Amino acid sequence: MSTTQIYEQHYRRLDASIPLRGQRWIPIAREGLKALVSFRAYLGLIAIAWLPTFGRLVQVYFTTRFPEARRIAPIDDKFFFDASTGIQLVFMLLMAAYAGAGLIANDMRTGGLLLYLSRPLTLGDYIFGKAAILLVSLSMVTLIPNLVLFLGARSLAPDVLGAPVHLILIPKIIALSLVLTLPTAGLVLALSTLARNPRFAGLGFFFIFAGSSVAQVIAWRATRSPYAGLISIQATMRRAGEAIFAVKPARMTADLPPELAIVTLVAMCLVCLAVLKTRVRAVEIVK
Amino acid sequence: MTARVVFEKASRWYGPVMALNDVSFELGPGVYGLLGPNGAGKSSLLKLASGQLRPSQGSVRLLGRPAFGSPDVFHSVGLCSDTDALFEDFTGLQFVMALLSLNGFDRATSEKLAIEAIETVDLKDAMHRKVGGYSKGMRQRIKLAQSLAHKPEVLFLDEPLTGMDPQNRKRISDLMKRLGDEGRTVLVSTHILHELEQVTQRVLLIHNGRVLAEGNLREIRDLLDRHPRSVRLQARDPRGLARELVGLPDLVSLNMEDATGHLVAEIRKPDAFFSRVQELAAVHGVQEMWVTDENLESVFSYLVSK
């Protein structure tokens, strides 16, 4: 510069009062959840997703009144396994598409990523913060209702579930929830980065989820191989869950080693993570 | 000069497209204009400076650290980008507070700083309205508010005056000047020359990814004065006016458009020319006069050809 101006520092430097390292994702998650909670559809979906839980609690109540009903509908591990993998799975998919499809896609489409990355955040903070929004949302329709179901059932039917040995169901429910929500969250977030348009990401998610199950049935009919179950995300999750709850496996995947199902799900999560890291970084590079 | 932003032979390309080519400069405290026509590489330069992009070659340092991959540096950096992405369902206040929370400020401090920044950009009346309902100028101001709310040492402003009315342009221009006078480093990108003149005399001229000129705006003005500019005149007596003008020493050419009856003059020293036209205005009924190519594109083309 040809002219030199003398400046004195007249401004005050500000330092944040909260140490950020290790918890920088929390504000992203908090603000994202705050934004989601302002939508009635989001709250409505959570409310509807809790109806089966209340239905099952009513069922438990009836079995305490009519003990002979336990022979038809026993309150056992399978009862809680079915509670997680039945209709609850549909709500989980709906929630994943609703809350997750736009999480990153919208930021990428509009350039909102810049708002985050011009703050003291790493890419990991951003991805983790977004994943936390989705995991909390998914837990609201899987983990939390199932834990409430267990605790409610335990208080309604202490003769059946009151013994300390049944407390093992809590880690089982948590483990099954992780098996269901982590790959789902990974997949929908990865699609969110790939599609940019939340609608396409949501549709793509349903297509992959449903399509993989159809492909599994076709492959199983053609080969009768239990490994065909690995094609289906749902069947793979279910097989891992069956092992956790030690319930009788489904016919098509009865001979599929559950370890293999778990390894497949872990691999799926890693692939999704790699996609996330590549794609979110790509926004910065290809503009 | 304490250099806060340092480019050393920095280049950046997207596939085969060269966005920035071998750019070197240093910025200390004060306001700097980043001037260039659309597509010159201003946004790429700002993204490199603000650590959003990694340089393909060379280095970019911000507050003594590599700009890319040093997230902690953003405690002291503010960015008002050209993107129109905001949190549409948040109110203005919530929007600024949310971004302050990403800096690690607690709720009470975030609120205080957010209100301060919103007052600075004169949006207090609208701070409880949803950002989605803001006008273009208001969106621009709330973006500006979020960029300066945490009182950064270095501010990058990408076309900050776009969409603002004259009153707010003046207000924001004064604000930028004040921030520079306080000793902060403010880099303002724009493609409109006169916007910068109100704020700073120090500019970086960028064209086709290269820093073409770096220096005082007066020097750039001199370059402009050497570049023949086209002036269109509408007068009641264009022939009489042409007769008077034709003898001026800095006139390069003079033509009359048959279709419109306008005089089109190419001149080198606009100030002298404009004074002469003023003197003749009443006699020959000069109704309008406008410079037709006073855009940066033509100036840059001229500079590049030199």
C-alpha cells in the first residue's frame, strides 16, 4: 500500500465464556432441535408415535387383570423386541425422513454451511451436531417410548417384570435402539448431502430402505441363502436385534450369523460417515 | 503494520477453472476495498481469506495461523458472505443469538451482544420478526449484525451494501469506517467503485483471478482518468454543443447518434470535460449527461490491455 496509516486499537476483544473444545456441536444440536420443535408436524409425529406404547401399556394392564391373557400375549423379551421393531420402525423411518432429509441438504443448497463454518467449528462439530439432532429425534420415537414402556410395564406388572433380573432389558432396549437409529441416521444424513434437495433425500431414503427389503425377498427366493438378508437394511437390523434380545429369528434370516449383521451395520455407518466427510467438504471446494 | 491477513502466492482453482492466480498481499488494521467486476474472483479470495477454502497453492494466513483448518481463529473473525442463507424460521434476534452460541457465548451474553449488533445496523424494531419475512436490505443488515456481534478483529464483508436503501448504505458505510478507525481489519468486496470511496481509500483491484492493482484509490482514479471514457449527452442543440466541444484537448472522439440525436464523446480527463459541459449547458440546452462505460469491467479491460 502506498500510504501508511497509524491505527491504535480502540476496540475490546471478547472471549467466549464457555469453553468450546469437545462440545462445540451442542449449540448446533440445540438450535436445530429448537427449530424442529417449532413445527407442529414434528410434535404431531412424536405424539402419534407414542400411541402404540400406550396401547401396549393398556395390554400390560389387562394381563395383570386377566393373568390367563399372558398365555396369548406374554410380557417377555419378545414383547419389548416387537415393540421396537414393529410399527415403531415405521415411525422411525418417517421421523428420519422428516427431520433428517433437510438437515444438511438445506445448508448445502442455500449456502448456509458458511454460517456454521465461519464460526469456531470443525467439520466434525458440524456433522456431529446435525447427527445429534436426528438421533435425539429418532430416540423420541424409539428409545424413549420403549424405555417408558418397560418402566410402565414394570410398575403395572411387578410380578412379571419386578425382579432385578429383568433390568437387563434396559441395556437391551438401548442397544437395539442404537442398532436401529445409528445406521438410519447415517444413511439419511449421507443422502441429505448427496441430494441437496430434502424431498429427493427423503424419497431416496424410503426407496433404499423399502427397495433393499424387496431385493432381499427376491434374492432369498432365488437362492434360499440366509446371506440375502444382508441386502436388506431392515432385515440386517432385525437380525442384530434378535440376537440382542435372544428371540427366535425370522425365517429368511434364521441362519444369518448375527455378528455378520452387526459388522454390516457398522460398515454401513462408516461408509455413511465417509460420504458425509467427503460431501460436506466438497461444498467448500466446488462452488 | 501488523499483518492480520497474509496471502503468499496463493492460487485456487476449481478443476480446470482458475479462480485466483498467484495472489500476494498483506492487510493490517483499517478498511480495505476488494474491487472487481462480477466473476473476478472476489468471493473466492474472501473464502480463502476466511478459511472456507484451502489454497491450491501458496498460503493464506489469518491472525498468524493458516486460514484453512484453524477453526479457533473464528473467535476473532466475522464473515458476512454473499449467500442468502439464513435461519428463516428464527427471529432476527434468535438468528444472531444462535450464531453467537456457536462462538461459545452463554445465553445472557449472546442476547446482550446480539441486541447491541442489531441496534448497530438499525434493525431493533424488526428483531422479533421472523427472518423469513425480512426484505433484501434487512436480510443484508441482519447478516452484517451476525458478522460483527462477537466484535471480531477481522471482518470480511462480501457485497455488504447490496439491496440497501441510500439511508442504510450511508449508515453501514459509516459503520465500516468506524470499525476500521477502531483498529479492526475490514475487507469489503464490491463491484461498485463509488461505494468504496465513502469508506476507504485503500483498494485491491482484482480481475480474472489476479490482483491487478493494489493501492490508494486516488492512484486508481488516475488510472481511470487515463482510460478514455464514453460520455453520452442529450441536448436541445446537439450540433452547436458538438462544435464547442470538438476543440477540447482531452477529447478522443465525438459522434452523433442518428437514431437518438445523442452526442457520444470519448474523453480522457472527465473532470475538465464535465466543467466545460456545465458552462455550455444553458446555451445549448444540455438536458442529460451520463457516463456510459464507467463500470469496472471496461476499466479492467483497459488496465489488462496496458
